[in-house]
Amino acid sequence: MSIETLVKCEENQVFEQDGSLILDNQYVFIQLPSGNIKVVKLQKDTNVSLGKFGTFHSNGIIGRPFGHSYEIYDRDQVKVIKNVAFYEVDETDANNKEILDDPSKQKLSYQEIEKLKKQGLEGQDIIKKMVESHSAFDQKTEYSKAKYIKRKEAKFSRVFTPVKPTLYSVWEYFFSKNPGKIRDMRIDTLSQILSLANVRAYTKMLVVDDTQGLVVTGVMERLGGYGIVLGIHDSENHNYDIVRYMNFSKKIHDSLMTLSWQQVFKEMQVPFNYQDESTLSEKDLKYYLRRKTDYERIRDTREILWKGEFDGLIVASQYQPESILESLMPYLSGSRPIIIYHINKEVLINACVHMRISKKFLNPQITESWLRQYQVLPGRTHPSMSTSGGGGYLLHATHVIINDSLPTPIPSYMKQKDTLEGADKSSEYHNNNAINETNEKINLEQNVISENYLMNNEELQEVDNKKARLD
Amino acid sequence: MSFLRYKTLIEEGDLVIAYLSRENMTPLIVDSQKTYNNKFGTFKHKDMIGKEYGTKMPSHNGRGFMYLLHSTPELWTHVVPHRTQILYVADISYIITYLDLKPGSVVLESGTGSGSFSHSLARTIAPNGHLYTFEFHEERAKAVKKDFEEHGLSDLITVECRDVCKDGFGITGIVHAVFLDLPAPWEAIPAAKGAFKQNRIGKICCFSPCIEQVQRTCASLNENGFVEIKMYECLMREHDVKTIPIYTVADAINKIKIQQDKKRKRKDQNEQDDANSSKFKQDPPNLYVTKTPNEAKGHTSYLTFATFLPVLDDE
């Protein structure tokens, strides 16, 4: 197909509402002149208050595309203002030599500014007035003039920008407001989780999410309604608060299923007492039907979990990773990814050792993401002076299948160990004692061996060589 | 369709990634007539058929083994014939999130290079999105086109051999996101502007290794009306886990004592001391530690992002 015919197809194709319009009854993030972000559920025919920056009528932005900035005028009306990336700042001969920190340079007093505001003067005009009455403004360098105006804009401007809820903007809001709630997960780390877990349409993902639903949100978006995300949650009811801010369609919402840790295990099943609906009073029936729906949802979700064949396991939880693996690995297909997030590396180290001792994990490794933002301005390009100190760690591996009926080459030292200690090497992967055992038994010589334990051919050969040297 | 749908069992004609070690992987198209030989032994393709993906398969002579992995864009990045510099997972992941890609997104990419990033893009925008990718090197364009066909991605990806800096993209008003990995992205930015769907917000990413390129790119993005111009660097660092023994000062003293004992033994030729000297030797406690590799990736490229603003009715 040529590009031209494809273009025609695209034009005729009606896309689902892709979230590019500001709509009634949907969440929107509003960036304020101060740089802060406010989250609003827009309702038509209402006023939206932005605190000291003013109030606007919601109909002014509903139906418009995301992207533009708006200035409030005439009390609650809005107009689109030209959004500019950056102004070219030319350096002049002015320098900081004569600049003293002296508030008296600004002739306008606080009271006078308030009076101007009452007279109905708008943001930009106030800033203009302030620049005019600043006695030393011309002595400033062009850079500090720009800085001064920017600082005043943050205070007096009435320009706001509705921000489209995307995984990035939703993350940004929660990360800046309360990073602990999302377990300090940075967006680059979250992005890596979604890539490494190969999340895409037509997959069945198992997610253990204690990040207010941030990870589940990312997975749901990448599934796009084609697939299943089964969230295993803490407490009795899930707390995936973040999901709702994305304005997902019903189709995408329907891809989310949830179970509590208690509901994961078969022995915890409480049978439902089915009753004859015609014998119940109206009030009782309502209650009965709700309980029945709940019971059936949980029953069906459990069936889906126990059937297994999941395409990936993502963990971002406060609970011990080894115990989570023990509970959920049986439901994962072969050659599928396992990704465990934690803000504390130490938690992942133990889990990594557990994975190496088990035979079911190929190439477990711990990685850390590093992100740095730069200021790029003509003549003033440099990395940001302060940045996030860490975005958490990932432990990732691939689920592999060892068929014990096939002969597998066992290195000589392993055979020896088997006969000496009678260790059952074919036991289940979740051998809780394995870690303790190794802890106790490892000595200087065995160190080299244990860490490379069943890794791969090349490393095994190398280990054999090392072993030979040690002997 | 193995890049777009997972399979459980290996069948004739499947693309399997043969994993020998972290540094040694090979793509195989399963053909029951064929045999795969490597330094770990002989592996018959017909033995793979019917096995579950992820199976550890011993070689025919039992000398070694390999894992039969399902293809993913990440694994493909490892095994892709390196026709050009490839993108790394840290960059790929961050770009995909920042460009707000998801099923249904329409994306423009230039240049295609080895097609490694195209696989990641196609994975994310499937099943109803589309990727238009442009490569000015004719041989490379042909090679990736063949890869996309073999990997069942032809319906999702349109490849064209084209010098976009000179001739533009030939598409207008349809894409949601643009990715430019070109030596001079600023030459393609005006055309990229036209390729965006004009009535909605869009995102662009320019991928350049040098800071001078970034500065020219930012200036061009600014001139062309893009806003929220932001630049990042993203890297991934490994932490290797191992155990180390933690010796104490007492161990150090013991070690000297043992050495002295040995010397004395040699002098005295007295073997009765043997039992006494060995009792000092004790296993030290071990500690799990991590270490970053001595050499790691220090720079891949700078990622410059910007936002395309929807065109207003009066513009």
C-alpha cells in the first residue's frame, strides 16, 4: 500500500475519542502561573476557582483541544493566549555590578498593586506597571530582566494551562504532591517497567500494585482495552485511586480485574449461599443481588487467575518479593517477564539471590534508572541544578522452564554437592530454606560458585576454571 | 505475528531467540529440516517444535544447553543485525511514555535505521495505530521492510525510502507523535510540523548525541511554534549482586598466626602442632552486596521533547 492510499484510509477512519479534547465530566489538570498543578473534574455551567489567580467559567474551555493556555478576563471569561517556548535574550553591556538587593527600588507598594487589581487591571498590565515603576530595571542584565518578569508572572499572571491527563502528567502530579504514595517511583522507571514487561494489546498481565494504582494505570493504557490486567491488592478493597484521572473509556476500565491477597489462595474460598430471589423483600433483594454480583465477580476472577498462562508479572509492593513470587509464579507462562520494583535496593538483592538459586528465572538483574534534565537556552545550556536523587530499582528476569525428564548437563561441583549434602535440586523453585542454606554453607571457596549457580554455559565453564584454580 | 501476540508452544516457522548467554543470542526461524550448531553442541530444530517457549533445551550430545525464548522488541534489539547504532531500553521506554503512545497512536519515525525502535513503537501502538517510518538509505529500507514482513508487522508499519530533510515526509495532518533520529533534525522540523494532525495536541522527540545539535534543534522547534521544549538524558545502570566474606581484625590476626605456625612447623618439623593451628580457621560471615560494572554506558543521546499546539480556527 502506498503512503497516499494509507493517508486516505486514515482520514476516513473514525478514531475513538483519544482524549485530545477537554470534555465535560472529565478530569483535567490545570497548571497555574505559580507552576503548581490543580486537578479538577470539569462540570459544564460551573465556575472553576484557581484561588488567587481568579475564577473562570468551565464552558470557556469545554470542547476545546488540549494544548493552549488561557488568560482570565472580565471576571470569569477566558481567551486563548499565544503560548511561547522561549524568548531570545540578547546579552547587553549591563551587568550585576550596580545591583543591590533593595526593595525600595520598586516604587509600587503592595496596597497600590491591590488597588490596581480592584480597578480591574489584568495580570499582564500589572506586571507592565511594575516594570515601569522599578527604578533600576534598566540597570539589570537582560537575563535578570527576563527572570524578574517571570517571577512577577508567577505571582500576578492570570494565565493557566489545562493539561491533558496522560501517564506522564498524572505521574507528575502525584510525584510532586506526594511521592511516598506512589512508592517514589519515577516516570523513567515506570516506563522501563512497561517496556521490560512487554505490555501491549492482547496480553494478560498480573500486577501487584501498592502504588495507588499507578502501575495498573500504565498497564491499562498500554493494553488499550485489548487484554486483561489482574491487580492483586493490599487490604480488602483495592485502592487504585490514580486510575480514574486518566478518563479511560469503559472498554479500558473493563480490562481491570482485582483480587485481594486473601482471595488469591484456593483454600480461602467461602461458598456463597444462593437463595430464592422471589422470597426476598425489596430491600433484602437489593442487598442480596449486590452480594451475589460481588461473589460472582470474585469467583470468575479467581478462575482466570488459577487458569494461569499470564504474560507477565509486575510487582511494586511493600511485601517481600520472594513471598510474592512463591504465590504467583505458578500462573506465569514460559519465556515471560518478571519485573519487581522497589525503592530500596536491599529488598531486591535478597529477591535476586532467591531467583538465582531457583531454576525458573533466567538472567535476573538489578538495574537503576538515571534521569537528568537540562536547561537549553541560547548561551545558557546546562543540566538542572537540582534533580530527583533516585527513581528506584528494578529486578527483572525471564521465566524459563526446566523439563526434568530431559538430561541436563550438571557441572561436576553440583554433582558432588548433591551427594555430599543430599540437597534436593529438583525441588520446587520456592525453597524457602535455600537462601538460609546458602547463607550458612557458603565459604570463601563456594562464593564464586554460588553466585553463578546455574547461570549459563559460558559462565559455568568459567566457574569450572575458577574452581580448578582454587583446588 | 509473534511480536504482536504471545504463543505458548513453538511451531514450524516461528521466530525463536536462542539464548546461550547474556551476550550470546541468535534469532532462529524454526525449520524442522535444519540443525543449529554452536560451540555448546548440536540442536535440531525439530526437537524445538511442540516445546513451550522458555524451555531449557539440552544439545544433542548433552554437552551444553540453550533457552528457547519468545521474541520481544527488547530481545530483537539484542539480535538485530547491527546495521546502524541502536537505541537502548532506557531511551526507548522514556520516549514512548513522553510521546504518550498507546494502542491507536499514529507515529512518524525518521530514520528507521536497523528497525529496532520501530519494533518497540509497533508493539505499543498495535493493533489499531500506525507507524510511518522513513529511511534514506535504500538497502537499509529494503532490509527493514523484509524484517517487518517476516515479523507480521507490515500492516502496522509503512516504510519508505526517502530523504526527508530534502523532500519532506509526503504526509500531512495525520500523526500524533514524531520521532526524529537524524544528523540534522532541524532540517526536518518544518515538515514534521505539517505531518501532525492539526487540530489536536502532539509531541515530538529529537534524538541527538551532541549538544550543538540540541541547541540548533531547540532554536528550530521554537521558530516553528513548538512549546514546552525540554531536554533530558536517561541511562540505565546495572547493579551486579554477589556475596563477599566479611573478615574481622581477629581474622587478620589469625591469618598471621597461621602463617607463623607454618613457618615454625617448617623449622621444627614438628607435626603435632597441626591440630592446634587449624582451629583458628573459621568461616567468615557473608554479605550480599551489589557492584556497578567498571565500565557502563555514559551517554547515548540527548532527548529533546516539545509539544505541537493545535492550530486555532483563525490561524
